[in-house]
Amino acid sequence: MSKATTASFSYDDGARAVELARESVESFVVNGQREQPGSMRDAFYERTGAFVRLESTRGRGSLRGCAGGYESDERVGHVIVDAAIEAASEDSCGSEITPSELDNLTVSLCYVNNVVLTDDPVADIEIGRHGAAIDTGAESGWLYPTVPLEHGWSAEEYLARVCRKAGLAPNAYEREDVMVTLFDGQVFRERKPHGSIQELGSP
């Protein structure tokens, strides 16, 4: 198992990152424009990955978009903007976010601290802390760190779901030719649309 460690986000960094993600979604949806991070916080200059997740609060709620990557050579402030735009586009969940949805969306962000390449994912994964990615070179897929908590999945079920998302058999994570990567990140999210920001694991 190997790790690459980066800096961490303070609560204020995480709260601003969620605000930047929301601003980026709204700028893209309303004006078709890419938000510029502007004068960035020091932590936003780190070169690491990030993910943005958009959920609807209408009805029973649903995932409306999720995008990003666990590694990047770009500054994370720009990664957040790009992930937010992709999450809001039709490329994410099949239909673009519309202006009427914006007041019913909650925004969540995962800032990647560590990337772990593992030979024993069942033993190494920590549910609620790690996101997981599967890659064969031809097929790939990943799931956000909070997903197994929301569904009550075990480590095995979580990995099986990531494999299915990649178009592979549920137990493909056991194959030697399949690369399993765990990304360890801090998750910050709106408690409600436009609401206060919570760091996962904090009250």
C-alpha cells in the first residue's frame, strides 16, 4: 500500500470550496460561463484532486451530478470549478441542471488528501473515509466516499458496486490485472440548499 500526502483543508477552506462549487454551478447553468476562482485561498493552490456532488432535495431526492478526479496536476481551486461544471452538465447523470433546480440542490465537495494504491482493498478501505476507483486500462469507475454510508454497504459491497459502475463483474477488484485506488478525502457539504456548511464527521 502506498500513499501520497498533501495538505489538508481547514473548515474555512472547505466552506469556501463548497461556495466556489455552488457559484461555478450557478454561473454555468444561468449564464453558460466558467466561474473564475479569483483571489484564491492559499490552500486552493495545492495540486490535488477534488470531487463535487450535487443532490436534489425535491421529492425523495436524487443524485443530479457528480464529477471530479482523485489526482490532478492543476491547482485544486481550478479542479473544483471544472468538477462543478461537469457535475451540472448532461455528461454527468444524463441531463443538465436547469435554473429552476438551483434552489433545490445541495452541494458537497471532497478534497483529496491521500491516494492509496492497494493490493488488499477489503482490508485497507475505511467506509466513510475512502472513495474507491477501479481501473483496468480499458474500463474505469469510481464512487464518492459518502455513498456506502448512505446505503449501509460493507467494504465488499462498496467495491462490488464500483466494479459494476466500471462495467466489470462484481468481484473484479480481486483480479491481479485490476488496479484499485482508494482516495482519502475531507468531505464538506451544505446542510440544506444555500445553507450552512458541515464537515463530514463533525457535528
